[in-house]
Amino acid sequence: MVLLLGACGSGPDEPDVLRPAMNSPSPNITATTPGAAPSGPQCLAPGVEVSIGETNGAMGLRMVGLTLRNCGTDVYRVEGYPVITVLDEERNPLDVAVLHGTEHVHRMEHFAGPPEVLDVPPGGTVGAALVWRNLTTDAATVARGAYLRVAPATGQPAHTLEFPVDPGNTGRLAVSPWTRLR
């Protein structure tokens, strides 16, 4: 499942498109509910599932798309930013800051601007971009995550996604607000 986020540079030739491949959900997604042992995307209350694409990276800049799909029967309203925590191999939180707005790492025109209120119909999707730089100058302080815990919003159930993230010494990621996929 590849989400096309565009080239690393910004400018007129930078695509502002995020397109999920809807046929093949991301592998190794687990709910954070104790005792849950799902083997694929899970429709969690209030009727949404979150999946993640493959990393697009060059020259130390990493980008990945997150897709929220309404798997429920009612319209799901989302506003703001995904809530993201980077976890190590034992699923313990790492000291990695997640900043709101991709411009903290790299400006992406499609994801610039304030969050909007989005009504996602059953079966509909919205997306967000997660970006970081892999900058390593001191091997003793390198952050390496093995999972991302992603909730659609504060107070919502979180999805734990098996996903390697390597912010190096920066100790920070930036996430866009949820936006319509084009």
C-alpha cells in the first residue's frame, strides 16, 4: 500500500496529491485494547480504522501517509491532527516530539493551513502526512521506533501500527492535519 506524497523538494513540480491504494490494507496493525490480537486493519470505535503507507525518503527526509477510513455506518467527523506516539520494540513510548504542521520539518503545500472539520461518509477516507528527517550525528542518542500508536483525535481509540521510524538525533516528527484525499 503506497501513498504518494510527492517529491522531497517543494515548488511548482511538487505534487500535492495523496492517494491511498484502497485494495491492500497495511499489514501488522493491532488495536491497543488489552487482549486484542488482530492480524490486519481493525475497525475500532467509533467506526474508523487507520492505516499507514510505505516510507518515501530521500536525502534524510522521510514522508509517509496515514489514511483514516470510516468503516462504520454513520458519518464520522474528524478535525485536527492525528495523535501519534512512537513506540520501541517492546511498545514503550519513546521521547520523540510530534509537532503539528509539516512545515516544522518540510513544507508540503497540500497539507499547509489550519485543520478543517471533515465529515467522512461510511467507506470514505481522509489522509494526513507524517514527515521527519533522519539526521544522525551521535549514535548514542539515536531514536528508532518500531511502532506508531495513532488515534484519529484526542480521546479516541488508538491503532498500533508496526512501522519503523528513524528520526535519528532530531527526536521529532511533524504531522499534518487530516485532509481530503485527491
